[in-house]
Amino acid sequence: MAVQQLTKDTKLAMASQFLGFMLDAYDMAMVLVMAPILVKVFASPKGSAAWQYITIVFTYAIHHGCKANRIGVLRSLR
């Protein structure tokens, strides 16, 4: 079995995918670390602590997903 060499464009694509995933994971990790603080600032005191935490994380995820979708749609329509 012969070993195939990767082209320069393939290496750049792989590096950019890794960088994008790394930044997205870092972003989500920061929200998970900050979620207890965000719960105290933004969430209603009613309900359990777990429910408040889940609400903050899901709200962030929905907002982030809608923002990414909007950017993708706007760029594809140009």
C-alpha cells in the first residue's frame, strides 16, 4: 500500500478545521465555566439550580446557532 502525500491545500484545510473546532470548544468551555455566574445574574431564582444552569447553556447554544446560521445565509445570498 503506497503512502499518499497531502497537498498544501489539504493541509491548510485540515489546519483551519482544527483551529475552528478548537476555538468553538474553547468558547463553549468558557460559557460552561461562567454559567454559575450567569445564572446568578440573569436567571430567575425560581426552580432548581440544575434547571437554571441548563437554561443558561441552552440559551447560549440557541443564540450562537442562530447567529452562525444568519452569517451563513447572508454570505450564501451575496
